[in-house]
Amino acid sequence: MISKSATRKSFVAAAALSAVVGLSACSSNDTDTAQAADNSSSSASYGRPAPAASVPAIPGGTTAVALDAGFTDALTSLGLTPGVIGGATLDGATGTVTFPITGGEVTLYDRESGYRPWVQGTIFHEGSGLSLTAGATTVELTDFTIDPGKPARLFGNVSVNGQLAVASAPLFNLDGSTLSAPSMDADGSAVLDGTTVKLSAEAAELLNTTFGTDALAGEFVIGAATITVETS
């Protein structure tokens, strides 16, 4: 576990950027691809090493998704109106929806150690979400949890007209192969930009059934995410 005296630079590089989001582990062209096939044998061959970094309590931050034009066009063609719930915000000028990070914890192991999964933890966005409305039907996707495992996915609760339909449903797949180099804001927050957010097959089926369409499919691109994690 990193101590309070650890430098902010190390926290950002080792913990906040690689561990908090961990989505670079999803890249299909890095060494993890070959190693993943050997996941069980790797875990058996290596004892649990000391973590490279640990963030036991994420203090806050935001996950912002710049909605893809193809997604917003699809919503228009289907007669769906997007909205936000709780602490989420939607910037109509930029087409970006932002969700507050409310907590979580992550642990990062040295990728070269062979220990898998090398990124473990969760990131919570409680009390906020996204709504889709058509006529008298409103679907609410709320209380998001990012699991930076392999594959990296975002889970959330699904309600239809105020009634819970599915709890902790896999809503979006997170593709880290499009990530930009990590950076740090002026206030010291860690920033990881460029993760591609894609609709999961499960969410596509649920939305198609609810809204009486077959237009949505798994891997449909929703947008690009920027995850900003407060470091203090």
C-alpha cells in the first residue's frame, strides 16, 4: 500500500492512472493478450506479490463521456431523448455527459510479475445516471460501477418507468486501446483520456426490447471517456 508520504507523481503514474482506471489492460495489442490466455497457470505459478500501488479509498473525481455523433444520431432516429439523473450533468454544447465519482478502491500489481489480474478494484458513481425517454417510457441507467478487470466493463442498475428491472447489469464495454498518454490537471488530479465506451450486448437487447426496436447492437460506440481522479 502506498503511504501518505508517497509523491504525487508516483501516485498518478502508478496508482491513479494505471490502477484506478486500469483500462489500458484492455488493449488487444500489448503483452497482456498472450498472457491472458495463460491466466490460470500464471496465477498458480506466481504467489501474490506485494502491490505496486494501492488506493484504498478514492476521494472523488468525475467520469465524462463525450457522446459519439453516431450514438446521438441513433437516439434521434429512434425518437429517444437523453437526460441525466442525480449529480450527473449534460453539456448540450459539447454533447458531454459527466458523472461524479463517489468512491472505490483499486490495487495495482506489477504487470511484468505475471500475477493476474494485475489491476483489481472498483470505481463507484452512486446517485447519478443517464435516462432515455420515448413517449411514456423512460429507462434509467444509474449507480455506475467501473470494473477495470479483463474485460473492463461498466455495470449499473436499470429501471423502467421507476421500477427496477435489472440490478448491476453490464451496460458498457470499455476499450482502453484508444487511450491517450496519462496527464495531470493543475490541481493535481490524475486524468486518463480516450477510453472508447461501447454498448454491451446485454444492454442492447434490453433497450431493444423495452423500446420495441432492433436498431441497437453490442459494441455500438457510445463515446469517448475522460476519467479524472482526485488525488487528495
